[in-house]
Amino acid sequence: MAEPVAHTPSTGMEPERLERFARHIVLPEIGGAGQAALAGSHVLLVGLGGIGAPALQYLAAAGIGTLTLVDDDDVDLTNLQRQTIYTTRDIGHGKAVAARRWVSNFDNALDVTISDARITPESAARVVESVDLVLDGTDNFATRLAVSDACVAERVPLLSAAVGRFQGQVGAFAGHLVGQPCYRCYVGDAFDADDCDTCAEDGMLGAMAGWAASFAAMQAVRILVSGNGGMGEPQWGQLHLLDGLKPGMRSLKIAKDPACKACGSTIG
């Protein structure tokens, strides 16, 4: 009797793309349909620093078809300890431009748009609209809250990731959905001012940034293939806390704040 032949689900991809993502496609949790979903997804990555730089590597490696990259900063020598897409040749150049160059060298089939303009409450909705997912790795609460509020208004899910010293956190928010919290439900209204501790003051283990960023990228894949059900639920409202000293991770559930000025009146 002839051995059964395994058939790879159709993805609509060229043979070269199928080979590139073969290790994804053979995973039952992703498969051809999941890889096609990733290829058809548009992710906005806000901040190309300690979180954004390594997260971009895994988002691009996952085959996210369209990427919008936003950062208004330039590459500095001190960035190279943890922001893994940059080299000494990039010092003094804009991070967004350098990041696009990295993606082009890595996989020129991906569609990349960049912006070096800082996101504000006035501009956030325009930047967020029409994307499938936002991954925010910025280093100040004012930008984070502006992005979160825009995500609620534009009905776009948000992954928020942060890191400092030996700790990291990654949370998934969908405040536009009934019963689900937004990022503002988590931090409140006290941080709208442009204020946040910085790694220049507190320090950061470079590998810790990599752990938080790669975990955020995995959660992004989970959300984007959730329509196929393979990797489980998107985990809305779940905040994962990473501790590099133990090491270990714990998770907690964020409650929706009925008085939240961004999503408290959401009715779906």
C-alpha cells in the first residue's frame, strides 16, 4: 500500500515563499491558512528601540506582509547594546530609515512604510486607521496613551510592551470590544504628561529587551492567526509580567474601567 501523501494547504504564495515559511506551515496551529493570514496582515510598530527593534526582526521573519514603522529618534551608540537591528554605521541616522533598510535587506517582499514624526493625540488616529494590529514599544506614557485612545476609536487591537532593568511586560488590549479593557484602563489618566523613567537612568539588560520583544512578537502572531483558532484566544486584557532575575513569568487580568474616558462607554 502506498504511503499517504501529506498535502500543504493552499496559501496563494509563490513556491519561494512557501519554502521560506515551511517551518510555520507545518505547524498545525498555524498551517497554510495562518501563514496566509500573516502575509495579508498590516502591523503598525510604534517605537523602534529596545522593544521595537528586536520585535521587528520576528515580525518580519514571521512574514507579516505590511509593516508601518514609526520612530522620531536617531540611532545612538548606547542603543546598540539592545536594539539589535542597528550597527555602528547607523549611528546618527534616523531609526525609521535604518529599520526600513534592515527589512529590505532581510526580506524585500514585505511592504514597509515609515514615519519619523512623533505621534500625538491629534495625529494618532490617522496613523492607526486601517491597520490590523498595533504593537507599541514606546518609552513614554503620553505617546502610549495617545496610541491606545486612537486604537479604541479606530477599533484596532493593541499590544503594549515595555521593559526596564530586569523586568518586562506585554499586554493585549481591545477596548473597543464589549467588556474588554484598553491600556488606559490599566494605567489611568495620571500619565498623559510626557513623563516616564528611562533606561538611561535605570539601566536595562539587553537580553531582557529581547525576551520582552520576542514574546510580544509571538503574541502578535497569536492575535493575527486567531481567526483560525490554532494558537488559542487572543488573550485580551491579559498582562504578562516577565522577571529576568528569577527568572519567571506571571500573568494577571486587567479589568475594564467603566469610568475610562477612552473605552468606558464602549457598547460594541
